[in-house]
Amino acid sequence: MTLLITIFAAIISTFLWYKNYPDQYKISTLCFMFWGASLMWTIDAIMEYREVGAELFIPGLADMLNDTFLGIAVVCLGMIIWIVSLLISDPKGVVKAALSKK
């Protein structure tokens, strides 16, 4: 489930990046983070399949729930990192204007 959630997030962020190509909001950063996480989870699944075998494809309900929560947490952490980098770069000068207004 973690792999599927990060792949869906990577596909959605890639679509948004492609649609809004002048990358003013650094969507490419978000895209690369999610594709990197997807690659990491893919390699993890391959290595676990080598160790466990076909039992990997028969997860229990508790394992699926834990993987779902982990996938959601990974996507949320990626979004938080993206938002912080967006606030630091401040492409429209909103943060700078708000801080200089005081």
C-alpha cells in the first residue's frame, strides 16, 4: 500500500508539474521527492520478495493498515517539506511583504 500511495502521489504531482510547466511553485521538487520515494519502496518490495517470497502478496489486515498509514505519512511529510521550501523561496514575495509590513 505504501508503494501504491507514493506512486499515485508521484503521478499526480507529475501531471501538475507538466500542466503548469513554468515551475513557479517548485512542483518539480515535489515530483522528484515522490518519485524517489516510489523508487525506494519498489526496491524495498523487491528485496522483501527475495527474502519472504510469495507471502509478500498475501498481507494481513493489520499489515495493510500499517502500510496505508505509512504511505499517508510519507505523502504528508513530502508535502510539508515542499511547503517549507516554497515559503523559503517565496516566489510571489508574499512572505517578505507580510514580514516587512510590521
